[in-house]
Amino acid sequence: MTTVYLDGQYLPIEQARVPVLDRGFLFGDGVYEVVPVYDRRPFRLDGHLTRLRASLEGIRLADPLDATRWREAIDAIIAAAAWDDLGVYIQVTRGPGPRDHAFPQQVHPTVLIMPLPLPLPSPQAVAHGVAAITAADTRWARCDLKTIALLPNVLLRQLSVDAGCAETILLRDGWLTEGSASSVLVVIDGVILAPPPSTQILPGVTHDVVLELAGAHGMACAYRAISEPELRSADEIWLTSSTKEILAVTRLDGQSVGRGEPGPVYRRLHALYQTFKHEVMRGGGAA
């Protein structure tokens, strides 16, 4: 039985119900967060809750729980989950109200917390990399907010599914932004490059861990705009997310990336990430 938290109650997921007038259902008026959990330890929970609060502030919705209540509810869901490794999904909507675009006068947010399996890349994907395609970034102008209005991401991600690829890498006006469901890093002349933070890119917790590890081990990193020609000619391209961890893209739009196999910078950083995961994420050391 899967236990979820819904508006202060813990109940089986089959019994969880949300009103049809909930603005999340009617308008996609809400935000979400996913916290990876290893050996029942939430990873960088403070960072994920900070991003959640930033998204809430961005849509002008007050945080419905304080830090203590968030932690208590998340810990309870982890304890009741069927897996030691999981993702904790958090969703907050503006709650029920009349079907009117304007905010309701009385706001009663809907808060859902539930466990999800935490799928990770297959050994084959890690060893040989994955294929990706590119597409125009047709999403809205506030991609830095992690909102539940994900239809543009869904349509862009489906393009890669239809093409038999792992991800759709997005370009806006000729510049790299991110993937439909991941952050994107590239390696050019041995330097790990990331597009600079902006309203067009969602801040990534795994993305930040990867760059922190690289910097801590003397690997050259920089934030700067990455053009479409630079993306297509990059020595290495990586995807990062809680479920992808670090994954090399070895084919882009049917063309080989670099030598068509995971590159040396990727292999080194992937090994560092796995050590970090074992010693810190699972071992409970300082993250």
C-alpha cells in the first residue's frame, strides 16, 4: 500500500481525492518538487525546499507549511514507502475555487506529498551513452519556476520518445537552454560549460552537485551562453537530473557527439559522482 500526505492527512493513495474545482486541475495553477532519497535519506532537502519556496513565491502563493512541518511530512512518507531509494514528489496548488482566472479571495492550498520509484540509467546507457534530438524551446518565459503546467515539456519530451531518443535538447533563438526534463552541460576543449542561470532555465540540484564536484577536483568549469553551433560541435554533451544523474549524449540529431562514445571528462566525473553518492548520499556525510 502506498501512503500519501494530502492536506494534513496520511492515507492510501487510492483514497486520496482532490476537488474538481482545484485550480491545479483547472489551470495548472501550482508548483512541484521531487526530492531524491537514498537509503531513506533525503538528499539536499534544504536545497529542494528552497527551490520549492522560490517557485511558490514566483506564482504568488504563500508557503503552506513551515520547515519543521515539511520535514515531518516528508520523513513520514519516506518511512512508509516500499523502497529504500525513492523520489518524494511534492505538489502545491492554489486549491479549490470558482473557475475564474483571477485568484480566489480565500486561498486554501492543496498540498500533496507522495513516494515515487527512483529509476536510474541502465548500465548500458552509462557505458555507451544515449541519443538525443534538438527542438525549438517553445515553453513560457518563466522556466525557472517549477510549475505543474508542463504541457510544453510533455510535448517536447514526446518528440524524443517518437524518435527513439532519451531526451529533447532545447534551443531558444539559437542558444542552448536545457532539456525537456533535464539540465544540459557540454565540454569544449576540456572545459565543462553550463548555460548561465536565467528565467529560461530551471535551477538544477543535481546540475549544481556535478559542477561542485568538478570544481573540487580541479576540473575547469564555466557558466556562459552556448550557441547552437557550439552545442553541435561539442566534444561531450551531458544530461543531469535526479533520475539521470549524469548521462552522456553520444548522438545528437543522428550525428555522433565527439567520438560517439562517453568522453574522458564524463567518465571521470561520473566516477566521482558515484563515489559521492556512496559516501555522502548513502553514507550520510556532509553534502
